[in-house]
Amino acid sequence: MGATIEALHNLQEIEIQIADIQRGIDRKRRVCEKREKTISDLEAKIDKLERDKHSKQKEADRLQLEVRSHDDHITKLRESLNTAKNQKNTLPFSPNSTRLRPTTAKPKSRF
């Protein structure tokens, strides 16, 4: 009977060790699942941020193209204005002409 009690006592110790190991495994599994969820959430966040970055970059490129287009248009308008000013200043006027000559003087203020 002493051997049976000792064997039962050893069996109980082994069952306690198995239960401790099982709890450790369960705890580590939960930690692992939590970390996997965190990784999944972070990957989803990275994907969203990359999509946002891509759309923002497209918008920035579009706006930059628009600015360049406006700058080109302004340059053309300035060239046209300069050409018009040069043509106005070089118009042939006869001294006997009834038309007024272009002047660079500023008009007098009424006030």
C-alpha cells in the first residue's frame, strides 16, 4: 500500500506540473493572439496610411501641375502686356495728328 500511495502522490505532482504547463501555454497563446491582433491592426493602419499617402501625393501632383499651368498662363499674359506696351510706345504719330500721344505721366488726382 505504501507503494500505491507514493505512486498516487507522484501522479498528483505530475498532474500539478501538467496543469501549470497548460496554464503557461494558455497564457502564452493569449499573449501571442493579442500580439497577432496588434500586428494585424498595425498592418491595416499601415495600408490605410499608404493609401492616404498615395492619394495625397496625387493631389499634390495635381495641384503642382495646376500651379505650373497658372504660372505659364501668367507668363504669357505678361509677355502679351509687354508686347502691347512696346507696340503702343512705338506707334507712329504725326505731329499734326489730332490723336493724343501716349504719355507716361501719371494723371492728376482730382482730390
